[in-house]
Amino acid sequence: YSIIPAITLNGITAYDIVEGPVNMEWFLRFLKEHVMLFTNLYPGPCSVLIMDNCCIHHGEDICHLVEDDHCKYLMQIYKYYY
């Protein structure tokens, strides 16, 4: 199973649990249906999305979705350390 949460300073605003891995298509749908509903125009509250360097976060469709809603899209490039 995989769980994907959307976390703000006030806590978890959305999440989903799927059986198996998450792909870019599923992640894009999650953003459209659950996360973008809570975003606002930049520089308002909830107007910046920060994601790690997972490959499903790099898609052009995801970047366009966020930018079309006038939010800021930040990609963290930190590597995971185990």
C-alpha cells in the first residue's frame, strides 16, 4: 500500500491510500481532486506546493496544473539519506 498526504501548517488536509505504488497519472488526479481545492492565489495562504524529488512530481502536467491555478511550485532536490 501507498499513502499520499497533503500537509499544511494546520495538519493533513487530504490523503489517499492505494494498493501498490503511485504513478504520475494517479498523483496528478490526486492533486486535481483533493489538493488544488485547498490552494489560493500566490502569495496567499496555501499557495505554495513543496514536493520532494520523486520522479512522479516532475511531470509537465503537474507543473502546468499548479501554475494554471496561480500557485507556486517548488521542487525540493534533497537526496534521501538512509
